[in-house]
Amino acid sequence: MNIPELMAAARAGSIRAAGRLLTLVESPRRAEVLAEIAHTPVRVVGVTGPPGAGKSTTIASLVGVYRRQGLRVAVLAVDPSSPYSGGALLGDRIRMAAHINDPDVLIRSVATRGHLGGLAEAVPAAIRLLAALSYDLILLETVGVGQSEIEIAALADPTLVILNPGAGDAIQAAKAGLLEVADLIVVNKADREGADQTVRDLHAETDAPVLTLSAVRGDGLSAVVQAIEAHHRTDTPTRRTARARSQILSLAHTRLRIHPDLDALAASVAAGHIDPYTAAERLLPTSNGATPAP
Ligand SMILES: Nc1nc2c(ncn2[C@@H]2O[C@H](COP(=O)(O)OP(=O)(O)O)[C@@H](O)[C@H]2O)c(=O)[nH]1
Ligand SMILES: [Mg+2]
């Protein structure tokens, strides 16, 4: 099947065709797929946090809520240990099982190591594709370590940061820069000791709303859903512009990192033939650049 045929099949409800298209947007054929689709706005909710905090469990619960609202939901998991990719404990698989058999739920693990600059390029393309395939809401799971979740947070509105009760965890999350990307903070596993203290610790570190949740029991779930709605409703042009700016910067950064001249320029700088300023100018010429184009 060619791309327009796959699009038609996916629009008619073929999860397989949608999966093939998602594979294509992670491949060097991404541009061919993107050329076939118009830009459609879609809601993206980001869920990040440390491994084991309960991101996947929370997402499974949210999917249940959104399905009861009649929404078509897609889950993109950029967490290599997420249950969708097989590293799951049995309980998680069981929780997700209902959704796995639901034709209006698409669950997809995004390859974390990849071609064409990896995540920063693959995820926005996947989101655009899913929007064109009439998904109403996309849940994006990323592990809260490193740069990737910052890039990913730029795509989502809101970004939820999932943490757990625990002494010092709030300060650790703050130090790791995790609270900076948070629009909403969810202290999950509130069925355990210490959730209230962790909420107090978090209030000392951030102005973002902090909620408690037991994703396994469902306690606090509707408040989380309401907070997501409230945040989405209060989205502003300024916030949209800030997210767009982050997205542009991360795509541009990726392009520079995979620039075909980068290695040769680095070798020239290392060998002392040119200085790093000249190399940077050749990589990304400025209109008033000191170095004329060769
Ligand atoms: N006690 C308790 N355990 C939970 C809760 N939510 C998730 N878990 C467990 O925490 C573990 C990690 O959950 P998972 O959703 O895979 O975390 P992720 O790595 O952040 O995606 C699993 O064993 C879950 O069953 C909760 O609300 N309470
Ligand atoms: Mg997970």
C-alpha cells in the first residue's frame, strides 16, 4: 500500500495502517507522510517523571476516563521501560489490556534511538499524523531524565510531572529540573505514607498546582482530569508562542547536531586549521557573518 492508501485505511479505522504510518514517520520517509497531511490541532497531554513513579498506570487510568467521554485516544510512550514496550509488571499489562483491545485507542512506543535526530523530530511528526487520523487526544509518556522531556514538554498542554511520596523527593525533583517543565504536579501512590508531607515540600519548591493521586485505586483521578481541563482552558497565545519557540529551537538544534558538515568542521577545529567561531559560522551562517561563504 502506498501512503495515500495507508492514510485512507487508517482513517477508516485500521490500527494496522496507522501503525505502518507511524513507522514511516520514524523513518527517512517521514517527509513523504507529512506531505500528505494537513495541520490539524490536537490536544496533547504530557506525562513525565522518574522511572516507576506510575506514569503508565496514570495514563491507563486517564485513557479510561477519556474513553468514557467518547474521545479517541492515542498513547505515545517514549519511556523505554513502559509496559507498552514489554517491560511491564503483570498488573500494568492487565490494566492496559482493556485499552489494547479497544479500536479507538492506539498505543505506540516511539523508538528512543533513531534516525533523523531521534525523538525531537519523530514525536511532533507522530502527533501531526495522529491528529490527521482524527485522534482527539494524545497522551505522551516520557521518562523524566535528561533533555528529551524538556523538548517533549514543549509539545504538551499541560505537562504532568508524576512524583511519589518520599522524604527529599521534592527537592530531588527540583534539582533535576523536573519541576520546571511541570504545569501540574501529581503525587501518585498517595495510598502510601507521606503524601501530604511531599505536597507541602513541593509547594515550597514551585507555584505549579500539586495534586495527590492513587492511580491504582483511582482516588484523585477526577481532580487530575479537572486540573488538566482547567489548564487547557486557560491556555494563552503567550503560552502557545513559548511552546512553539521551544519546538522550533529543539528541531533546529537537532538539525545542527546531524548536519553533514559538523564532523569535518570539528576535525578542522581540533587540528587548529580554523577556530570554533569560523566553524559555527560555516555551520549556521549569519547574514552579517564575519566569514564570507566559500
Ligand atoms: N501503591 C501504588 N502503586 C502504584 C500506583 N501507581 C502505580 N503503582 C505501581 O508502581 C509501579 C510502576 O508503575 P508504572 O506505571 O509502570 O510506572 P512508570 O515507570 O512511571 O510508567 C507498578 O508496580 C505500579 O503498579 C499507586 O497509585 N499506588
Ligand atoms: Mg512507564
